[in-house]
Amino acid sequence: MTRDPEPSARLRGRAVILLEDPERVLSELLEHMTEHAEVTLTESGAFLDSPFGSVSVSRFADRVFVEAAAESPEILALIQAFVAEHVHEFAGEDVEIEWSGEAAAEAPPAGFRLASVLRAFDVTPRMRRVVFACDDPTLYAEGAGHHIRLFPAPEETPPLNRVYTIREADAAAGTVSVDFALHEGGASPGADFARKARPGERVGLMGPGGGGGPPRAKKLLLLGDEAALPAIARILAEAPPDAEIEARLEVADAREEQHLPSAARARVVWLHRGEALPGRSGLLEAALEAHLEGGAHEGLFIWAACERAVAGRLRKRLASEPGMKRRAHVYAYWESRR
């Protein structure tokens, strides 16, 4: 049964998205969206309703039709960015999403501000940090959402944009830092931007958003690869002293290890994949299995972010463990093309 309760006066934006595996993507996307909106399944898709606006999703063969509605162009722009962020999370960064409709983006959306590259440098051989100078970096400081949407070329229409984790916000220096994993092989918009970033280059930032990491828990297990390292570093840095955290991080070798300070009772274990390809080592799956087999899951919450296929295997394993599916967040941060 479909429903469409929005007032006709609402502004609407529409997009047609071509997906390789629409059934899987929609299933995972809608399951995740229950954390953010009221989700009502329909014959062809779903209707998502929230205090900010609504989204209607319909699937026809390999195409997904999306219509977003809100009462102002600013909120509509945020909803469209939110939808795009999550489609890229579950379907991959290469999926193209172009919006059309009544809300032409003549004015910058809410939360959008200009910044410029101050400096860029390698933290490790496969991690590059870009420091941006911007107005009011306190917006991105501790307690705010962990993510920003980066527009490397804000003057382009439509701009190429991606979501990244805020590594650090320094109010005194007026800067925001973002770490970019330099993936091996294949095109990566973020890595390409980070390699080429030069002082003075203009960018656009929108956010923060995406929440402040995992919920409070007595015990926390963090699993991730290089792409998740900035988010895990931020989670560790903001954790309270009474938190008990174990982080298991897959990296190429010892050269990729970083100092990750935390006030919590934290234990960081580095997993070196050596000659194995990123996303193919099996290290994170083994780490999760070992932790689950060890028992003592009371109060445990698991937060993981990694390559898409690995994330799928982690979700499947957690779903097989009684009670763990609701006490875990697993995110696909990137997708291997090998």
C-alpha cells in the first residue's frame, strides 16, 4: 500500500539511479534508514518520512526512482545530499546521482561554506592529510557529527562531492583536517584530490553530519581498514575515560601504524596484511570471529567500516549471532574493483 502524505506545496527533487544489484542495495539501504526515518514499504519500494521531509523510493528493473520533498530549498538540498551519501555507502562511489525538479540549487544549501587548502602531507605512505582553513571550525569540533561532504570544485555545476571523516578541528588555528586513504589501483576521487591538493585551492564543505560515532556502550569493538582509520581515530579521541575499547585495524604493514591517543581504556591491535590485496586478507573477518568465540558479549557494541564485500561478510556473521545484529553498525566505506 503506497502513501504520499506530503503537502503539494512542498518542493521536490527527483533522481533516477542505475544500480548493478538494486535488490541488495535497496534491502541494505532501507534497513539502515530505519535508524533515521519512519520507513513504510510499498509495492515497488518504500516511503520514508521524517520531521524534515520525505523520500519516496520506487524500483523498476535495474533503475531506482527517488523523489525527495521538503518545505524549503535548503532542507531539500540536505535531504538530497543525505540520500546520495547513503546510496554511495551501499552501492559504491561510482554510482551517478543527478537531481532535477523544482529546487534548483541557486543558493548554497544549509551548512555549506567555502574553505581553502592550507597544506597537504603524507601521514604514512598510504594516508595523506589535507588541512583546510575555514571560518568557525568549532562547528566540526568534539561532539559534532563526524562527517563532512567535500566539494573539491565548488564552482562546478553539479560539483563532484564525497563524504569524509573529520580527523581534527583546531579552533585556535582555524583549521579542519581530513585524512584520505590512498587506495591501491583504480580511480578514487578522494585519493586523487588529496594527491593533487595545493595551498590556496578552494573547496566547499557541507556538514557536519553522520552522527558522533557509535552509541555509548560498556565495551566497544572497533574493526576497520585504512579507509576507516580516520573515523576510528576520532572515536578513540572522543571516548570517555570509563569506556573499554578494543580496536583491530588492518593495514599494509608497520609503516601504516599511527599513534591513536585516547582517554579510554583502549587497546589497539594492528593487523598487517602483507602481500594480500586490500579487502582480500580475511583479517577483519578472523578478528570478529575470534572476538565472538571468546564470549563475554554483555554490554558489547561493535562498530566496523571496511571494503564492501568484507562488510557484507561481517554483517552476515553478526546476524547469525543471537542478539548481536542490533548491537552493531557495519559500514561499507569503499569497494574493491579487483
